[in-house]
Amino acid sequence: MSARILIVEDEPAIRELVAVNLRHAGYLARESGDADSAVTMIDAERPDLILLDWMLPGISGVDFIRRLRERASTRDIPVIMLTARAQEGDKLQGFESGADDYVTKPFSPRELLARVRAMLRRATPEASEDPVEIAGLRIEPATHRAFAGDVQLSLSPTEFRLLHHFLRNPDRVLSRSKLLDKVWGDAVYIEERTVDVHIRRLRLALRPTGHDRLIETVRGGGYRLAPS
């Protein structure tokens, strides 16, 4: 079955261009020009991926992502931001809000399709993988659920993959470049500093149960999950 992709973009020309290219590549593309209609469409049929503009009528894209991450039904939908805001601070703000990837305008259709394919591959859970549990942290890949003790965590798809990789590699020092390779895969446009943003968000999600202390920063090396 073809992946369902929702394009949330208020500029009709850009929205239609993206939709045409997605459909030509075999995806089921739907279009929305504002956040309210996007929510209605998401509730009617959950997309596999959202392409989201930063500047929307009435609400910014980063605020819209935060709304998605707060809802249990939408928290694990991958989001790629499409925006003309190319400054490093803007990118970090986008990732801080919960975006999984960030594409700056103008972009080529070929680059966007490559990002879409990479994101969909990474977002597809491996049903054959067994649950992993260490020091009270538990990942269930088949159902895409994560727990800290008895508390179910609200994680973005990227944060979920990041925690999964830590749990599969306890006590190992993982460099930023290694995490980019294993968690982000072939998204070669992602910068190493992005790892720090997602680590910070993951720690915030783990803080209420005290599990944030398990993720240590190794100076000059990267990060490590230290169960003891």
C-alpha cells in the first residue's frame, strides 16, 4: 500500500508542485492550506508522513508540531518541515519543536523525494524486533511504544529511534556521527548539532521518572546509556 502523505502549505503553487511530484513517485498525497483543515484531515485518515510549512495562517508550523506531539493519536507521525527560514537558529527551533527533518526553500523535487523516502524507511517499525528493556526503560518496536517504569512516554519518531538505539547499545559511547548514521540513516543533510537537540528532548521526556540521568554526556566522545 502506498504511503499517505499530508502536505500542509498555504502557498497553492508550492503545495501543488509537491503533491504532483509525490503522486508521480507513487505516494497518496493530500493537501491542506491551514492547520484547522489539516487536523480534520488527520483525524479522518491518519497520514504516514506530514510535510509542514513554517508560516501558516493563524499558527506557526512549530506550534502545530507541538500540538501533534501532545496528542496520543498523532505524536508518532513523522514531520518534515518545509520553510524558507534557513538560519541555524531556525533549524534548531524546528527540531526542538519535534520536527524529524527540515528542508529549506527553494528545494529540488529530487531532494525532497529523497528525504521523504528516507523518513518513511526510518519511521516503519520492524515488527520482528523483540522488546528491549534496561533499567526500567522499555521499547516495544512492533507497537512503537516506549515506557519509563509504568509511564508511557510521548516521543517523536526520531526520539523513539534514538532511545531504541541506546537500549540496544548500553554502556557504549556513541559519537554524534555514529548516532547520525544509525538513527538518521541516509539523511545526509542532518547536522551533528541536531543530535544534541534530540538528546535534550529525550532527556526532558525521561525527566519525570528520573530516567534522564541514565543518558550521560561523554566529553569529547558523544553520549552513553549508563544503566548502573
